[in-house]
Amino acid sequence: MMADFSIQTLNCKGLRDANKRKHIFQSLLNEKHDITLLQETHSLAIDSDKWEHEWKDLGGGLCNFSNSDSPFSKGTAIFLS
């Protein structure tokens, strides 16, 4: 027997703006996909803990950020519901 699940991917073109980040996080929660993959988060190592707490404070589940050495490019994130 196979289980159904949904995956979504999004090039967010940067999450450094707090309002944009909150809007995207809320949209991800409303869309209720099992797995969400974000590209181009533009996250640095110092951002990961803060952004993870913001995600969880909104009611999100597990997440992991892969950081970049540049606040202007790269970076990915995985969200599990």
C-alpha cells in the first residue's frame, strides 16, 4: 500500500525581509503540503535559529535551513508538516 503525500517547491528570491518571510511562512502553513522545499532563501548561519523559531511560533513543524555565505544569493530550506 502506498501513502499519498504532497511536495511543493518555491524559489522565494530571498527571505531577509521580515514581512515577506512571515507572509511566505503563513502561506506554507495554509497550503498544507507534507514537504516544502525553498530555494534562494539568502539565509546566513546567524539567521537559521531566528527563522526556525519564527516558523515554529506560527505553528510550523520541522524545518532545516542550509545557509549561504552571501545574504544576496543561495540558501535552501526544507519544511516538514
